[in-house]
Amino acid sequence: MTCDFLSLAQPGVQKLSPYVPGKPVEELAREFGLRPQDIVKLASNENPLGPSPRVIEAIKAALAEMTRYPDGNGFALKSALSERLGVSPAMITLGNGSNDILELITRAFVGPQHEVVFSQHAFAVYPIVTQAVGARAVVVPARDWGHDLEAMAAAITPATRLVFIANPNNPTGTWIDAAALEAFLARVPEQVIVVLDEAYTEYVENGEVPNGMDYLARYPNLLVSRTFSKAYGLAALRVGYAVCQPAIADAMNRVRQPFNVNSLALAAAVATLADADYLAASCKVNREGMAQLEAGFAALGLSWIPSRGNFIAVDLGREASGIYQALLRQGVIVRPVGNYEMPNHLRVSIGLAQENQRFLDVLGQVLARE
């Protein structure tokens, strides 16, 4: 008789559903007999430019040391971030992507007796890490697809240990302004840690979205999480970081795996951080692509949620799953977001101009047949 090993797992783990990533190009090609080069992937909020040339050179230089363990403290990257952000290296914790940061802060501070507060339609990893440690998730209804910070503040109880806020939010693209964030932080008790997830902050322009770094000195219970996976183009290498008070960082480092960021990722992150031209080009492509998709949606008579990320959620006015499948058959990969309680929306990553147009053309054809 085979043992039911799942029944032996922790209760929170038993109830988890694994995170489902966007469909890979290779899998779609096999499934529908398509050529990989003909497939457009706009599903995972990736940078469409490819990596910075400086990254390629940095990785080549680092290859000779692949037999060595990486610098477990990430000295070079922490030093570069410290200079860029104006914070002490002791305030920086490196992660295997920012998802690692979200798990580290939860494992370090949250137990089954605690609550974690986050918004409806917020990043799927928040409930996953909460449930994994057996804590109670307090999901606050969204307002206009975004965070209702007043309601989230009201949801905090003596059992609350952590609050997750994504700004801009994934998958809706909504954002919180400085006044709302300031008012919220002022209401949060000092023993409740606020995680401000700024994975898309580099795409923000004109100061529309507050910079979490500006609040760290006044709010010692604040942690700002960022990533190199999006605007900096390092999604495959998995490197992110947190900035917070040293006491919080110290607790996270106690549960952080040794060598959690590999040598190639460390070298690449230092290189791309120094490439201002690459970041500017990434933001330009995103800005122009966002305008292109918005115009395309308007021409198709569709509405969308205004976004400040590198993606946009379009409302199809009907159940989106069938349209998603029809797009797949034509070699266009986007992201259905029914798991975020958004069954009529598709989240579309901003691609190159020709990729965006291919998506719009195929979407128009699919909708015309419906």
C-alpha cells in the first residue's frame, strides 16, 4: 500500500495549490505543432529587449569561476545597491528573485497564530506564503481593482504580523499615491511589518507612484522589495532584494538559504544596474507599447484597467478562458487571471511593437468569430 505522503505534510502545505507560471513557448509549440519562432509570448511580464550587452559580458567573465560557490553575502551587489539607493548595506537582503524575499519575511516573522493582510486581486504569492506557514490570510476587498488602504488599515488586529502591498499591483496595474501610502503607514502599529512590493517601480514615470525608499527612515516597520526580473531584464537568473531596517534584515538572514543568489546572477545584476541606457530603453519600449495596446483596445471597443507596470489587464466583457485558448492556438500567449477573481480579463505583458500588433490582430480575429 502506497503511503499518502501529502497527509504527512504541514496543514498549510496540504491545502496549497502550486503557483502556475505562464505557458512556455516550447510547450505551446509541441501542443499545437507551431514553430517556436512564430510564437509571441506576452504572459509573464518579461522585458522584451533581451539582456543588456553589459550583462552578457559580465556573465562571460564570471563563467571561469563556476566551480566556486558564490559570495554568500553578495558584497559587490550590495555595495552597488547601497550607493544607488543611499542606504547602508546592512539594510539590504538579497533573494533568489523577489519571490524569495516575500517568503523570507513571512518565514522569519509569521506563525500559525498570526494574520497576514493583503488585497483582493493582489499578487498570488501573498496567499501562498501565508498558507505555507499556517497563518490566517485576511483578504481585503479591492476598490476600483486596487488596494483599499483605509479598509486594509481597519483590518489590522492584534494578531496581524504582516501586510503586503504591491505598488504598482500585479495583475491589475493599479497604483497608490503618496498621500494614501503616507496615511496608511502612519496608522499601522509598529509591531506590524509592511511589505511594499515594488517589482515594477522602474517603469513608473513622472513621480505618479511614491518611492518606498523615501519612507524607510520614518517607518522602521517598512520593508521595500524589488527585483531585477522586470525592467532590468534578468528574469531567468532570479535576483531580487529587500531594503529594511538592519534588525529585520538580520531576522531574514537567519532563515535565508546559504548562497541563495548564484554567481552569474550577482555579476549580471551589478552590470545591468550600471547600464542607464538599457533601463531608459526598457522604459521607452514599455511606454510606447502601453500606448499601442491602449489604442488597439479602444479600436476593438474594449475597456482596460490603467496600469503603471509593464502589463495591462484588458476586460473582454465576457468569460476570457475561451478567448485565451483561441489565442494560444494562433501562437499568442497571454495570461488569464480568473484565479485572481478576474474571469473576464486577460493580463497582457508589453512586448515589442510587432509583438503587440500581432496580439491585437489575432485578438481582433478571435473576437470577430465569437
